[in-house]
Amino acid sequence: MDQAFIPAVFHRGGSSKGVFFHAKDLPQDRAKQDAIFLSVLGSPDPYGRQLDGMGGGISSLSKAVIIGPPTHLDADVDYTFAQVAVDRPLVDWSSNCGNLSSAVGPFAVDEGLVRASDGEALVRIHQVNTKRIIHARFLVRGRRAATEGDFTMAGVAGTGARIRLDFLSPGGGATGALLPTGNAQDVLEYSGRTYRATMIDAANACVFLDAAELGLTGTESPDVIEANPATMALLDALRRLAAVRMGLCATTDAAPLAIPKVAVVAAPAAYRALDGRETPAASHDIAVRMISMERAHRAVPLTGGMALGVACRIAGSLPQQVAGHTRDDEVRVANPSGVLSVGAEVRRDGDGWFAESAVVFRSARRLMQGSVAVPVRLL
């Protein structure tokens, strides 16, 4: 027998999809988990399609999740995230997926890990990668997470049941500080030029750059950005410099692939979203185009959106200067798929800043359940 089968659930969470596993069904050895996830998702694939696995050829569709018993007193479950590269044999454990976070609570209820009566359920999630707590609130019908509703979100067709995610104290999960350099704004030097940057660690480590300084408008589609190899190379070079400045690595060559995420921000401007709809300038406070796993993201990684929402609340940060005035209750973030609203509570803490929470709304749906095949030699 060449293949064995591991219980798994294929789940959409927000604008991402991933394969969910119970911790008890996987070997504890991280190297074995890496090999299993690469096989399950179909990586590495030099053709970039992951046809021999469950992945979809882009970073938002090449993900794995492990759910296990809580190791934190304030949590109901542990949630560990693995980002699987498409074209190379690499699994990155350094960050969280905010979108798939929305599927963790429903998974826990549907799998019987958390008991919930009909009505609003609260599942307290320990995000193991970032060592932070997430509260997921969602509707339960018939003791299972509801999937049907009238909630819409950019980047996902149709409607679904709304899920509220509260990321508690999201700052410093990767670096130990909300502002790893201690500054709301820094300067990165590369190839004889300087670039203003805000490096922030809120939900995920991110570096935000000014679109205009990069020769961009902030309204470009992902395909247009990727079609410019010089721009992609510059963004990756600046991302790696930021990784060193943020203390994520000692050298640029050692920078993790998943973080820091790099993004360009711009003032509001009208643009056409990926579904063809015109998005007016008045619909948002700031525009962002984000690179994830060396690919231009077709929406915005949810943790990146939350980091941007937090940054917009910090006086003197590049996003705050670009956005100007934002409403007190939310920051409206324009991205290639539409507009994402992010809530952020940020306060001054002595000479620095502290993020109390970041709030977003998503939907999720279980797409398939059963067992996924892996080569016996990997177990």
C-alpha cells in the first residue's frame, strides 16, 4: 500500500482556504508535519498549480491548520498555522493567517471540541504561532456553526453567516513589540535611495511603504504589479531589510518568507476591483497592495489589514499620514478585491503605543470532510 489516509477537513475561512487537522492525527515531529503538508497541498510544483494536491497555486490557497487541546488558561483550543510555499519545499511557521482564524471557532464546534448551544457562540482561540488570544463569535444552529446568512465580504462570492474576530493585544507576537524599532516611521536605504517605512508587529509583522516613492499609484491590480519584475525585486529587498531592522533575522538572506509582509499604501483614489466593480475614492480611507509569499495578494491578508488598521491609529506613522483623518470606529482599507473595514483600539503607553485589540468580520464554510491521502513513507 503506497498511501495512507489522515482525517482532515477542507475549510474556507475569509478569503483563504486550508486543510484542517486534529493534532492527535498528526505526528508530533515538525519535520514530518512539513513533509505531510507539502504532499497534501501539492508542493513543490514548478508549474505553480499544485495539481497533485489540495492547494490552489497561490499563497491564500496553500495553507494547513492544526487544532488541538488548549495550552493556555484563557483558551478553548490551540490553533497552529502553517503557510505552505507553492514552488519550493518550504513550510513557514512564523506567522498567523487571520482569514483562516475565522474558521477555527466553527471547526471546533462542529468537531465537538467546544460545546455550544444554539445562538451566539464564543470560542476562545490560542494562536500558537503568535502566542495571542483570539475571540471568535458566531451563530450556531442545530449545535453546528451556521453558514448561511446575509453577510458579504470582498473577495468571496455570495453571502454567509457573519463571524466576529477580536484579536486581543495583537502587538508584538513576532518581535515582542508593537513598534519593533521603537519608531512610528523609519527610513530604509537600498541601492542609493531612501524609502520611508513603518514597521509594525500587530497580528503579523508588516512593513508599509509609500506607493509614490516606489513609482506606484496604489490602484494597480495584482497582475500589473507581478508583471513588473523590478518592482517585485525592490519590494522583496526592502522587505528583507525590514526583517533585519525588526529583529526577525540577523541577515537579509535569513529573512522568513512569510513575514514581514510588505505592502504599499496610498491615499484614497477610484479604481476597478477584480470583480469589475468601480470603487470610488469616498468608499475608503486608505489603499493597500500587499505582497504575500512573493506574490501580489488578490485581496489583503487579514492580519496585514489589521496591522494597517492599527498603524493608521499611531500618530506619525506612514499609514496615518497617508490616510489622514479616519473615523473613530473603523478604518476602511481598499484592496484589489474591494474594501475591508478594520476596527482597532490603540492607546499611548508611556513613550510608546499599545494595541488593545483589532476587530474584523469574516465568514467561513466547511467545504469537504473525510480523509486526505499521503504517502505511507511520510508517516
